[in-house]
Amino acid sequence: MAQSDAQPQETAPAAGAAAPQIPPHPATRRGMKTFTSLQNNRDYRFLFAGNLCANAAQWLQLLTVGWLVLEISGGSALHAGSVVGLRALPTLVLGPYAGVLADRYNRKRIAIACQLALAVAASIFAAVVATGDVTVWHAYVYMAIVGVGFTIKQPVRQALIANTVQKSDMPNALALNAMAVTSMRLVGPLIGGILIATVGFKWNFVFEACLFLSMALLLLPMRTPFQEGGANRHASGWANMVEGLRYIAKSKVMLRLNLLNFVRAAAFGTVPLVLPAYAKSALDGGPSTGTALLTVMGVGGLSATVIMASWGFFTKKGMVGLISLAAGSACILGLGLSHWLWLSLLLIALQGFFQTHFIVSNQTLIQTLVPDSLRGRVSSVWHYEQGLTPLFVFLVSVLGEYQGMGVAISVLGACSLALSLFFFLRFTDNRTLD
């Protein structure tokens, strides 16, 4: 393939030259360091702004599709949960190879192409909704297409964080990346709820398309000055994928960190996708209740990112992850048992707080340990758990269909709590990771 297609060529420094180092801004040397990585790294500013747009589109999409399917399916919790969870299903097939793409080819170009494809898909679905003839199966097809783009872009976006910041700014950059997720979890559902109530579903998807397009445009001037060599392109894609899997399997630390993330995603990743059904079943609420639950989850996550970005972690990152996983699981258990809106709002806010602490501490450990040539493949395994999310959403939705969504969520929380305590007690060396 021509050299211009190879990932490292766009941004690699001249031969013999060190990667550019940007001196820290005087304001970041003391006091709060909330936005250090943005101040010190020009290219990360473009990526962060783009991620804000993409995450707003994601949360707007999850809320809108969930309520749209509830309406056109006659209130089926099974369809509402399954169609949203379907977005993660392509990860099971494409996830590992998406990491290979991220390590073999130009990460920036892959990210831009994915955003443009998602913008086109959202525009077409908006047109289908506008006709008034939309069915549940249209929504399933749309979310399957979205899932392909989502699968490819996830390891790329993760790797681009490390490629646009100095290593010393990595923890702050990952905390701010989580802030982009949590803040838009707050803003996205709020915008979505307002649009549904005032102008109808179709405009949500139009706005979603505009947000995806905005990220593509923001990535155009971005460079990746801290990117190193990519995967061996003389080997096959299959050999590259096996290399990444062997690296994780041989490293006990890397393997455990990924397994812990699988536990987190099974419970924490399922809850937001079944909130519309939970709001209706357990709280006897409507779109405003579901919006409120997603919003306070965003508030909890946002507060966690501000704390971590400003002051770092309260103890070793390995311990932070284990404590946060157990505490967040306990919140999910309590959420399932709750039938009071105020208590549910408190518990889901705490869940968002602990989930974000886990994600940032876990990602920071992984991204500081993995070589850049393997970063995409390791990130794709980290995100592979999202491919299993539809299974958990389906199981929780089926249980919720017959026993009530509150019971289903409480069972999910209890299982997650048991697994998190097992990891905490069995693998004591994980507590010392930093």
C-alpha cells in the first residue's frame, strides 16, 4: 500500500528527532489542574471538542431510540432494551479486527470516515421517521449500522488520546475524556427530551447527524505528534490480531484489568439501556422520568471527572478501581429495589460517580502500560465487552418483562457486587497498581 496510507506517516517526527514536548502552561503548575492536558496539548483540544459532539450524539441517540421503540411497539420493554443494545452487537464480530485497523492504518482518517458514515445513517433514519411509517425493524437495522461504525471508531478514539498528549498529561486527558462522556450524558438526554416533547422524534436524529458531522470537521486540523510505530504491516491482519491477544494473555496485569472492565460493563453498561423500561415499570414514569435518571447519572459522572482531573486519585489506581466497582454495583442493587423516584435518582447519581472513577483509573493503568504499536488492539479488547452488552440487555429485559424491571436490575447488581468482591479478595496485588 502507498506510504501515505500508513498510519505513522502523517505525524511521525523527522528521523532522529525527539517527539515534540510542549512546556506546561504556567497556570497548570500549582492549584487546580483540571484542564492541564487541554492547555498543554493543542491537538488534544480538537479531539476533546470532537468527542464532546460525538458523545452528545450517542446519548441523544440512546434516549431517542429507546422511547421511539417503546411508542411504536406498544410499550414493549423487550424491544426497547434490545434495539438499543443491538448497537454493541457488531463488536463481537468486528471488535478485534477494529483494533488491528487502528494499529495498521491512519487513526485520524479512520475516525473521520466513521463519523461521516454515522452522520449519513442518522440523516437517512430521520427521513424514515419523518414519513410516519417507521417500524421496530427499521430501528433494529439503523442500530445495527450504527453499531458497525461504533465498533470501528472506539479503539481509534482511545488510541488518539495517547497520540495527542504528552505522557505526563495522560491521566488528566483520560479524566477529561470521561468528562466529555459524562457531561454529554447530562446534556444529550436533556436536549433529546426537549426535542421529543416539542417537535417530535425526527429532529433528534437530524441533530444527531449534525453532531457526528461536527466531530469529523474538528478532526481535520488535528495532528498526532506523540504517535509511535504501528503494527507490522508485512504480517497478515490475523497475525496482528493474535499478537495483541497474546500480549494481553501473557500479562497478568493487563488480563485482570480487562476482566474487571468486563464485569463493569455487564452491569454498569446495561443499566442506561434499560432505563426507559425501568422508569415505566418500577417508577410508573414517562420520558421525563427517564431523562431525569440519565441526567443525574451524568451529574454523578461529571463530578467524578472534575475531582480526578483537578486533584487526581485518592489512593492507588488499582484500589480505586476495585472499590469503585463494588460500590457502584451496590448502587445498582439498591436501584432495582427502589420504587421511590428520589431514592432512584440518588442511587443512579452515585452509580455514575463510581463508574467514572473505575473507567478512568482502569484506562489510565492500561494506556500507560501498553506500547503504542499495540494500543489499538488492546483498546479493542477493552471495548469488546460492549459486544456482550446486548446479551445482558436481552436477559435483563426478558426478566423484566416477566418479573418487573426493578427485580431484573437488582439481580444484575447483586451478581456484579459478588464478582467485584471476589476480585478484591482474590487478587490482592491489583490493589497496589498505580
